[in-house]
Amino acid sequence: MMSTTHTPLNIGPVSKPMVTPDWGTLRRTFQRFATLVDAVPILRSCVPELSTGSFEIRDCVILDAKLKTYLKPTSKSKSTLSACYQLTLREEAAGPGCQRIVYLKVFLGGRSREAFRLLIQNGMSDREFPNSVIHVPEQDLILWRFPHDPALPHLHHLVDLVAIEQHLPLDGLKQIGIQGTPQVLARHLVNYRPEIRCTNRYTLYDSTQGRIDELFGKTFCDSQGRPLYERLQFFWDRSLADPQAMAIAQPLGYSAAINTLWQRGVPGTPLIQVLNPSNHEHYITEIARGLVSLHTSQVPGLTIHSTTDHVTEAHKKLAKLSDAVPTLAETCMAMANDLEQIPPPASTIPPCPIHWDFHIQQLLTHQGRLVFCDLDELVIGDPLQDLANFMVDLHFRELDQQFVQDLSTRLYRTYQREVEWEVPLERLAWHARLQFINKAYRHYLRFAPGFERTVEQILQLAQKGFRL
């Protein structure tokens, strides 16, 4: 059994042709893994320490689930579902608890066999990492036990508290007063998106000063962390020169050997936990000013994302939603036509750096100031996309709807006062419709039972329009 590979696992033709699967087959095969009632018994039979009865599952959380399928009928057989679970295990009846993370990819028509053969051909020796990846042919799946990942082969370095010391950003640590190599006392997994990236928080101890610091390491499947480090350094230098500029966590370095970007930990509380009607005016003003700072930053090296790009992507997503839920085909077709025939009106807004994935969970608050997080996906685009993304996302945060309306209205008006360009409501509404479509598509990708109704409800919000 092999542990890691860079070979794509949505493989090509297999030796035996199979009947083109329909959506009923995809639902029966894949949705078992997107609901805990069905997934937990399967995990019990697949994970070695569970199948032998050494441990029992006390709790299970689905961290991520993602369907990959194709519109072309002859390609449907290559569809897969990827799912990641966090298991809380207990050894025997009264034993101590521990956590495990497992990532699996489910195939159709026995295609896991060929995918596993490619792992054996390209992977690492099972003598080095026994049981790191397991083929379960009866479930037509391959399972990885964290830290092993088919596209992040360096993760095992990041979970080893001794091995990680050789990759610490020593020059960056000197900038915050740490001399030499500190001891790594602990590691905590912050976020894990299999085959894409993994973020860990480390507790460092400098014995020469008796001080403790926190360091965040964001690991990527490729070298994208290097230009991201340069981008963050741009914003950090800018914030030092201008205290009113958008605040970020201090970048401390990039380790090419493990594709990891390092940032200093910052004290703070997620804004979603403290935002309320008594303080929202202050925080909305901080959000608007932070966005204006980003949108006027002129940070170099970003790709351009145009209105045409948005329309093309939305068409593809709506086509897939129509394919999966035929009862929504008419609705999706109408929305696709509207997006193309009613583009956002001409605007004096210059294309500029935008966050791309801006929502309330990207903000920390400390002593009344906001820290902007996750600047991984910056592009040159329409700044109203950031406003629309933030406003649409509020609808999915279990907030009072009147409060959501108040937050959106105040953000729009505050941003409008802070910028030199016009901020047409029609343009904002067009971007909001796009963001509702993106939300519907993400729920479809999770492929949980009943996703059809959730997708329908979100598309109804998109049709209803966006008003302030």
C-alpha cells in the first residue's frame, strides 16, 4: 500500500466498459458517504483500528465532501465523491479519547482498482508508512489516513513536532525577537482541504527568553504560497507605513521544501462571535474602510477576472444543476439567460484588487480593529463582487434577517461614502445573483441527501433579487 502520489485519481478508461450511470446510481453510490448515519458504519469497516474492534467511534464530523462529475454522458462513469471526516475515537469502554482524520475517494464501476494501481506505481513504500492509504474494493474506494494525502506529500513533516523545526522561518522569527530555533510545543489543525491545502497552528517556546508565541503554517499542494508570501509582505509593509490600511497577520517566511507559508499568530476573536446591533456601526465602518484599502492597493501580480468570465462560469454551474435536478432546468435556463442579457450596467469603477472570497468568517477583531484573513485568491476584478459576496453570505449565518438587511444597507452606504467611484445598486444586485448561484452550486457539490430542496431555495433567493 502506498501513501502519496501526484497522479490525478479521476482516471481514464478501464479495461471493462460499464453502463453509463444515471443520477439515481450516483445518489445511491455517493450519498451514503455524505450522511453520518450511513458513513459511520462504512468507516467502521474500513479504518483498521475500528475494523479490529480496538477503538469505537464517539463522534464523527464531515469536514468536507465534494462531488466531481461531468455533463457528457459518456464521462459520467468517471464521477467520484471525495469526503473527509474527523473521528473522535475511544479505546475500549473507559479509555482515553483521540482524534483521527480520514479522507476517502469513492469511485464507480470498480474504477478504484485502477486508481489504486497507479498509487502503487507512483507512491511511496508501504514499509515507510504502513496503512497510510488503503484500498477497499467492496466499497470501491481509496482511504487516506491523515497526514497522508494524494496531493500533499509533505504533510507528515508538518505534524512531526521535531521534524517541523528544520522548516521554521528563522529569519522571520528574528523579526519578532526570537533568536535561534525555538522548540515546537504543540500543533493544532486549523483547516484542512484535502488535495488543496492544510493550515496548522504551532505553539513555539523560546527558552532563552522564556516566551511563547503562536505561528501559523499554511501548506499548499504546489508553490502558490511563494507569490502569496510576497503579496502578504506588500500588505504588511503598507500597514506599517499607513496605520489606516487594511490590517493582516505578519508574514514571516515561505518554506519551499514543504510548500508552506508562515504567518505570526494574532490575538483576536472571529467577528461573527461579537457582532451585534449595539456595535455593528463601528465594525461595518471598519469593514468598508478595509475593503477600500484593499481595492486601492495596486498590489502587483494578480490575474484578471472579467464580467465575461463570471457569465461563463455561471452558465457551467447552472448547466450542472439542471443536469442533477431536472425539475430546476427551466429556472436555471432562465437565470443563465438573464445573466447574459442583463449584464451589470457600465460603471466608472476601475478594475482593481479584490478579495474574491470575502465573508464574515474572514475577519478577526482585536481591540476594536479588524484583521483581514485568507488573501489567497486575490484577483483584479469588480470591487462590488466583494460587497455582494459579504452580503449574500450573511443570509447563511443564522442571523436575524432584519439584522442582515441593516448590515448590508449600512455597508453599502458606508462604502459608497468612502470611494471616489459610483456604486450602482443594479451592478451590486447582479453580483449578488452570481453569489447566490455559487452558494447553490456549493450545496450541490456536497451532495448530501435533500440537497435538491436547498438548491431550489437558494435559487429562489437569487430570482427574488437583491434590494437594500
